[in-house]
Amino acid sequence: MDKILSIIIPTYNAEKFLDKGLTSFLMDDPKKMDRLEVIVVNDGTKDGSVAVAQKYADRYPQTFSIVNKENGGHGSAINEGVRHITGKYFKVIDADDWVDTAALERLMELLEKEEFEAMISSYTTYDISKDEYESRKVHVEDYDRLYTLPELMERWDDIYLGLSFHGVLYQTQFYKKQNYQLVEHAFYEDQEYATVPLSWATKIRVLDDEMYIYRIGDVNQSVSTESQLRRLPDFEKVLWKMLEFESRLDELPPGGAEHWARKLSKYMSDIYQITLVKNPDKKDKRKYIKDLNRRLREKSPYIYDCVKNKYRVFIILNRLHMSDEVYNKQFADCLEFARKHLHVNKLYK
């Protein structure tokens, strides 16, 4: 039976998480299971992850399979997974995350009936340090029609969360046609995955259902402050790769260039926050970020012009020794107001 949905699971040393994730794909309806494809991409894992995955491949061979490769990083595992998928649509789920099975069943039913190039959806975070779930919602007036990128850019504040790695789902043919290869041997290429391919989309579905459960709150994750500061070279590697795409902006459909620029602007804001606010040593990265801005201005005057005011705000916060906790709880709302109403960034209307 033809597959309607393929799931790629990049896997590296995820033995203690993988069983929970794979179990979440087990649906009661055998017809839906036959239409689902789950590919565990073994990215040279050194633990027992493959043994965990093999149990599912042995028991449900029509649904689960394993692809083995040498270690190349998260982006490399996605690139390899895309070469093997056969489903009409596909989504990437990290090996330490899982899905809401009921929401997966509803998604399968929707994919059987509709045609689009990309989907953005709500998702849920689960904070292991607090044992708390939190909805990350997207909002549009009508969830039963397709949207264009210009329409979504007009609704940026309501749909931005869905434009993330955890919210994006692609039509396989649409994605493969681009022949786009993600950065390998680096973290944070999920930003690239959810930005460049999506910039080509003309028919986008918005879904207010939270299938993806994103696990957060682990100090060992790549999104922890310690990991982010240690892996600034990876941030740069992804940044320069995404900036290479600037030469093709004129080829994009309406709204594509604006989407790309908005996402790059947000990516640079994240780097400013990590180095200047999250970093407990406020003097540590001032020279680094000043040099990064200089190189950004040389490579892309356009994006530099989009983010220079953000940099000025973050360097002020840095010199005031603002903590990340205070920033997130209090000052971020003030910045959001300034962004919306005082036009501190020319990309935002």
C-alpha cells in the first residue's frame, strides 16, 4: 500500500528516549499503520538505539525501518532520510521527542484528502525540569483553506511558532524537487530546514492540532545555554549557509524573500540573546559579536540593515547586565511592543 506520511527520526545516542517516541506511532487502525512509514536514521550511534529500533522493525516491518550511515550530524541524517522516504508527505521528529497518537491519526486522515506543498502547525513543549506541558499555538481565521506566504507574513505574530522545525511538514515531491542539502556536521540546521525550503511554498496548510511533543529542559540538549555558547561555530556555519541563498531571492514566489529575511533576522536575534544576555559573563562575547556583525555587514548589507537595531538593543541590555530570566519575563514584552508599534525593524509593518 502506498504511504501517505513518512517520518524521519535522526538518531544518535538516543537509547533512553527512542522507545517512548516509537511507541507513540502505534495506531489502533491497521490501515493507517500501513499508510505510515517511520524511518529511524542511525547516524553512527554508539549506544543501543539501533537495538531499540530493531524491535519495532521486526514487529511492524510494514511501518518501521532502519537506515544506517556514518556519523554526519542531524542535518546529514535528514538528508539521508529524505533519500529513502516514499510517503506523499514527510515530517522529521527528533529521537528524544514523540507524537500525540490521536493527533497523528487525525493528521493521517487530513493528508488523505488534501493537497498542499507545506504545512505549519501548533505543537506542545514538555519541560522535563518542571514536568509541565505548554501549547505553542498558531492562529488564523480559517483553518480549512490554503494560505500563501504573503498572507502568512501579514499574520506573522499569530503563525510564527508554526514556522519552526517542530511545526513544519513538507510534501515530499515539493521538497525533493529543490534538491536542497542541509548543513552537515553542525547543530542548529533545523533553522535552515524550516526556512529555505519553505520559502518556495505557494500552497500552505495551517493546522491547529498539536501532534509534535517537543521535550525541553535538559541541560544536555543543544538548546541549553552552555551548549549554545560552546557551539557558536555551528550557529555561524548555518548562518553563512542560509545567507548563500540570498543570491536566489529573485527566483522565489511572492512572500518567499520576506519569509527568508524575517527568519534570518530572528536567527540573528537568537545569537545576540545567547551571547549578550544568556551568557553569564557579560564581557565574554562582546568582541566576538562585534566581529560577527562586521562580517555580516560585508556578506549581506540587507540582513545587517534588518538586524542592526536589534544588536543595539541587546548590547545595551548586556552593559546593564540584564539576566536572561529578567529579559524573558519582563523586557521581552517591551521589545515586542517596540517591534510592533515603534518600527524598530523595517521588516515588520
